Amino acid sequence: MTYLLLFIILIIGIGAGYVLAKQRSNARQQKKEERKSKILELFKTQTEITNNDAEKLLGVSDATITRYFDELKKEGKIEAFGDSQRAAKYRLNNR
């Protein structure tokens, strides 16, 4: 009887952990999409954006902004230009 009770508690714990992890993942994804939208909104007032511009807007790290810009480039929404990766600027993709 004790083992059965422990097994049931284990199954409930695993299920609850899965649900909580899924909710947390969805919340993170939603936050990321909101931040990417804010970056795109910035293009309404500026034709070119740097990493620093986006960092100041969102208050996140350089690495996070770089990931967001990479995703927006893969989605075809923006394009990078400039001398190098460090000096890159971004603009809306007009294609």
C-alpha cells in the first residue's frame, strides 16, 4: 500500500512538473516575441538600429539582443549591414 501511494505521488509530481515547465516555456516565448516586436516598432522612428539602441530600449544583454536580431534576420524581417559583426547596423528588409 505504501509503495502504491508513493508511486501515485511520483506520477502526480512528474505531471505537475511537466505542466509547470510547459507554462514557463510558453511565457518565455511570449516575452521574447514581445521584445522582438518592440525592436520592430523602433524602426518606425529610426531607419537604422544598432545593438546598443535595442539594448537601451529593452534593458537586456548584448548577447540577448544579438539572438533577437539573428532570429529577425532568419525570419526575413530585417537585414544587417556595416563593416563588421561588431559594427553591424540593422534595417527593415524591403524585399
